[in-house]
Amino acid sequence: MEKAKINASQLFVLVVLYEMGSAILVGMGAGAGQDAWISILLGMTAGVLLFFVYYRLFLYYPDLPLTSYIQKITGKWIGRLIAILYIVYFIYDASRVLRDFGELLTTTIYTSTPLFVINTLMILTIIYAIHKGFEVLARVGEIYFAIIYILAIGGFSLILFSGLIHFENILPILENGWKPVIKTFLRETFTFPFGEMIVFTMVLPFLNEPKKVKMACIGGILLSGINIAITAVINIAALGTDLFVRSNFPLLTTIGKIQLANFIERLDVLFMLYLVIGGFFKIAIYYYVAVAGAADIFNFKNQRKLGFPIGVLVLFSSVTIATSYAEHIKEGLNVVTIYLHWPFQIIIPCILLILAFFRNRKKKSSPS
């Protein structure tokens, strides 16, 4: 593993940028209609509880990443197999986010540019960034965190002053009862994006103040969850439930409706700028943990040697995992959540925690 060290504020920023990444891009919670924001808040709450599973594992093995302590808990061979499956999972998820990023740009601005070209430019930038080290990525995150919030405040203000907000679109609350909200929570908002905190089990040992892990990560989950819920409320209030559910990129549609003083309009560039920043950090973190995990499993002293081949794998996976964006989304909702997210984010970590408890019941966990 790279000998990187980051502080608590940098970890907090990375969590927020990662969680918001592509979650604001798509219409999260659309299955719950105008109650999407409730489903998102439920997902956030469950995500915090799930993080305590990851945090407790970190307390047992504060100096080891996920791929190492899996072997400590389950044994070398079983542990190595599970760790390899996690690396494949991280690569696959990086590919999905890269596909989201490319699809938006090719369907809105770069309509004549092949998806492969857009994705290649993004992955090359990420390979270069990760080659410089995780500490550099964390420091860049602090800069872009401020830029994103300036864009968000500016965009919200323009939407408000444009008279697009109609809160009656959110009413009646729970018109169809709790069933669609709970269903959407279990199938979508629990695992995406809040269950995706599993990636940080690979980087928590980098924190130079281990006692601040809990505060930084939970703070990041809460802030990003509230931001995503507010975004959903704004989209539903501006577009109405039907258009919110049907739109592939609801926030882009909302921003496209801004028209102020007969000259402030066509502000899609604000959304695109956020997209590039958010997409970059989410893909970069997924990609980094895949590289670091592979280096850990296969005993590479210099993990940079794995950067380019894994980057190429992510690139080609992003353009081949689905023949169209509709198929990509359908696969994400009906296949990935059930057969990948639930096992890797929830079931396996809970089993690991139970096993770790029995293995370490006579030892003191640290730090406390």
C-alpha cells in the first residue's frame, strides 16, 4: 500500500464529493415519485448505520485495508478470493460511473463525439492524477469542494429567482403510502450512493488521526445525503413528478429551464462543470482502491505499475457493459443492486464483522 497520509477534513471532503458524484446526476429515488426525498433520507440513515459496520472492522484492524483484513478474518485462500472479487467489483463500479459521465456528455453537448473518446479523456486524466498519489487527490478535492458549493449556491439562487419552484408538486406527501418509498429505499437509495462507502475501507488507514474517522465519514454521509435530498425536492418542485420520473438527467432539465431578466439562460454549463468534477472524484476513488487492492493482493511493491492496465480495463468495460444507456440503467436497477451491491456492501461486511468479533473477542480494539 502507498504510504499516504491525509487529515480528517480531507477525508470529509472526499466522502462528500464521492457520495454526491453521480447521485445528483440521475433522478435518485424516482421510483417513489414525489416522495423521492423521503426515500433518500431513509437511505442516508441506513447508510450511517451500515458505516458503523465498516468502522468497527476498522477498529479491529486500523492499519490494514479491506483486502488485507479479509485474509486475517477468513484465512489466506478464502480471503484472497473474496478480496479479488472486491477488486473486480470496484473496477465494474468505476466503469458504470464512467459510462454515466460519458453518456451525459455525448447526449447533450458532444453529440457527434464517440462515447469511447469522451471516456478515454476522462480515464487518462484520472490515471495521471492517481499516479501523483492519493494525498494529491485529497488536496485537489479541498479546492474543488469550494468550487462545487459556489456553483450549487449560485444555481439554487437562480432557480429560486426564476420562479421555477412550485412546492405543490411535492404534495400530497405519501400519497401512495410507504410501500413505494420502502421499495425504492431497498432497491436503490440504500446501496446507491450510501452503501458505496465500502470503498473507504481501503483508505481509512491513511488517516493521520484515526480517532476522527467516525466524525469525518458520518459528517460526509449526512451532508451529502441532505444535499441529494434537497436536489430531489428542487427537481420535483420545478419539473413536476411526471417529468422528474421520465427525465434521464432531472437536474440538467431543471437548470435548462432557468430564464432570468431575459438574458440569463442556457446555464447547462454550470451542471456540466459539476458533472466533470463530481464524476472525476467518484471514478478516481473507485479506480484508486481497485489499483491499491490489486497491489496488496498480488504483492506489488510499486502499485503505479498497475495503474495503466487497470485504467484500460475500466475504459473498455465502460463502453461494453451495455449496448445503450437505457440498458445500462435497467441493468443497474434490476441486476447490480441485488446481485452486487447487497452482497458486497452489506452481507459480506456484516459476516466479516461477526467473524472478526469472535476472532478478536479477547483483544482490545484500537483506536477507541
